[in-house]
Amino acid sequence: MTKEELKEALNYVSASRENRSKMASKIEGDPKLIPILIEIIKDDIDPISCKAAWVLESLVKINLHYILIHITAFIDSLKYISLESSVRPASKICQLLVINEFSEKSIKSIQKLTKNHLNDITEAAFDWLIGDYKVAPKAYSMTTLLLIGRRIKWIHPELQQILEQNYESGSAAYKARARMTLKVLEKSSSFNNLR
């Protein structure tokens, strides 16, 4: 399938989970399409890029290995993503990648996240956290930054400051996730002070 044929197929993808999963299964059957899917996501001005992001998220939920093979291409695409409908799945994929990276049961993969990957994910997550986005990408970013902050020490103080500054103006869902994240940050800070 060419890029144009894949874009045509994505035209028929709707927001329904079942519909996205069907398309993800087709991509799973032909993994050579994953880099093309990532290329489509990077074309942020094209509304079809959102559908490509939805499908990639569904594919990653099926098996994280699919994105790990193309990790650098995906992470390089983050700087091009700004549409709300693309940011949410991209931030979810980043969260899944970072959870895997810091999990004791992580998928043994061809390539783990490098320091540059973590730095690029951190930059994107902070952008999504402070940007004008809905609560889902902000919540995924909080988890992502909380985990990466275990390895990159400056992240936790920055994250804490941002959450405290934006707490009052946040929605109820934002406040709930921020409270939870701040509690974890306070516990880890207390633990580190005991060392």
C-alpha cells in the first residue's frame, strides 16, 4: 500500500474504538506501513493526520513492539504534532513507552529509549502540559514526566512548580490528577531527603 492508498483508507476511520482497531489490525498485518503512518502523522495540517495518530495508538495498545521498532521516527514526529486530536494519542503513546521503559516487566526490544529519546519526550510532555490542550494529554504528560524524572533529576522540581502554578485554573479532572502527582512528588522528595 502506498502513502496515498493508506491516506485513502484512513478517510474511512472514525473515532469509534472498534473502527480504529480494525484499521490497526490491517496495519499489524502489514508492518511496513508503520513508517508511512508516522509520516502521515507528521503532516499536522492535514486532518487525516489525526486519524493516523488514532490508528497508531490502537496499534501500540495491541503490541508496543510495533512502535519500538520505529521509535526514533515516532519521537522525531512529536515536534510536528499540534492538533488536539493528534496530541492526545501521541501523549498516550509516550506514556506507554515511558511506563514500559521504567517497568521491571518491560518488553525486551530491539531498541530501548535513549537519553535523546527521553529528552525529546520530556520536551513534548512539558509542551502538552503547559499548552492549551484538554486534560487527557496533560494527565498523560504528568505520568510521563513523573517517571522520566526518576532518571533526569531537574524534571520533578519543574513539574511540581507547573502543577502548583496551574492548579487553581485547572478543571476538576486536572486538579484530581495534579493532586495525585503532587503527592507522589512530595513522597519521593521526602524519601530523597532521608538518603
